[in-house]
Amino acid sequence: MRGSIGHQMTHIFEASGINQIGESKHQARNEARETLEVNGESATSANVASQTGIYSYGTAETYLDKWVECGKYAKEEFGIRNMEELSSEHIRSYLESKIEADVAYSTFQGNAAALEKLESALNMYSDKYDRGNEYSFKSAVSDTRSTASAELARFDGNRAYDDPRALISALTDSNHQLAASVQLESGVRVNEASKITADQLRGIAQDSHTGKSVGQFDFTGKGGKENIGQMAPETYERLVAYIAEHGSFQISADQYREDLKGAAERTDQQYNATHGLRWNFAQDRVQELQEHGCGLLEAKGIVSQEMGHNRVEITDHYLAR
């Protein structure tokens, strides 16, 4: 398929049969339930949705916008120009980028729903024109939706904790306190702080931007990107001691989140999941770098690299207060 991404997506919308504007959505859903029942499949909302089209102009416009945005992402990040070549890998990466950008949960859900409908449209298009392609985005959407549910806020605005140190002190598990300190001081994601092995430790070094002493460790970030995290020497020594005794540092991310939620309640703070600590890091680090002579643009570039962001604009989101 050729043409601009907007042209391709509009063609898929019009030619696939997904466009059912003017038809009865209620009737279509009932027919879908009957078909699923005959085929011995469960008539869940997701299964029914996969069997039905798009019935309103508003939904069509919203979904097409998100299809085009996803297509542009796939072109930019993977070099995909033909939208018939979209795969689960591209959909997963796009949705992960939304989580990374820390969009509101409702925004993520809107993107996920649109891409589930894109799967249907692509399969309908392939069947109608005998293209021989099969599309399944279910696993990518389901997995990222679980992560989004745990990490994304149900509101817009600043997600930094008012008093992160009090929050950490209020955690009931000392290992969770250590993980939270690592996140707050290095800005790493929860999966990067919840398992650290001895071969990741790099010792005490000097922060090249501020000159202060820091403990450093290697970690593999989003997309397999190698990076270096820094933390206060005291936190690093606690981490080293734990790993020396236990072989590695490892916690359950789900239990950690639950402990954070309780700590937020006990310290009268809005619970912003583990991601809130990355907000604190970004804001504190930009200020620290500026105090050591960096301009704002330079400081944002450094923080973007330290947080594993591909684009500085994502870091800008974390600086909103």
C-alpha cells in the first residue's frame, strides 16, 4: 500500500468494511453475540467489539487520528511505510511510548481501544482483498494495558510526590525503601529498580556534571538501551551490602506498589504509583544541574538521557508543576 500514512489509514477505514456509519450499532452487537455463541466463544465486550464496526462520525474521527499517530510512530521508529506491515511489535512499542510519556490512563485507554479496532480493520481488509495477512494485537494491548493500569494516573497534572523522603520512610518493607530510594535518586523505572545484580554495580564515582560522589550501576532500559544510573553513596552502599549477602537485589513490583500506596495514605499524599518518583527525580535533577551552571536546555538534555527517554519532549512532560 502506498501514499501518505493518513491516506493509507483512511483507505483502510473506507475499504475494509469497518465503516458502518449510519448502521445500527445495537443490532450489530446483538448479531455479534449470536455469532460468538454459535462458534462457542465468549461474548465478552472485547470479542463483541472485534466483530463490529465503527458507527459514528465522532468515533471514526477519533480512531483515525490515533491510527495515523501510531502509523507515524511506526514509520519514525521502525521505518514502516506500508501500513499493511504493522505488527504486534509496533503496536506494543507505540503503547509503551504512551506509558513512557506518562499520559493519563484515560488517554492510554483511548489509544488501546483505537488500535484494537485497527486490528479488526486490517483483518477485514486482508480478507476482503485476499492479501493473506493476519493481524493480532491482543497480547500487545493486554500487556501494556496491565502496565498502564498500575502506573498511569487517573488524572492530569503534576505527579511528583510532595514529600518523597517521608513517603520512603513510611514504607513498611526495608527492601521497598531501598528500591524507592534508587528510583528517586537515579530516575529509573520500576522494573529497572526491582532487580539489580552484582555485575551491574560500578562503584563510587564522580558525577561528571556536578562533581559530587555517586554510586553507579549499569541497567538496560526501554528498548534494550544501555544506561548508567546514579545514586547517593549511602544508598549505593546499602545496595552493595544487600547483594553481597543475598546474591542480588530483587523485589515484587506489585507488592512494592501496594506498599507505596499505603505509605502515601499514611503521609497524606496523593498516590502517584512508582512513576511519581521519576517525576521527583526529573524536577530535582534539572534544578540541581542548573545550580551547577547548566542552561535549562542542556539540563533537560542530560535528564532525558539519564531517564532513558528518546526525545527531550517527553522529559518536558515531567517538569510540569
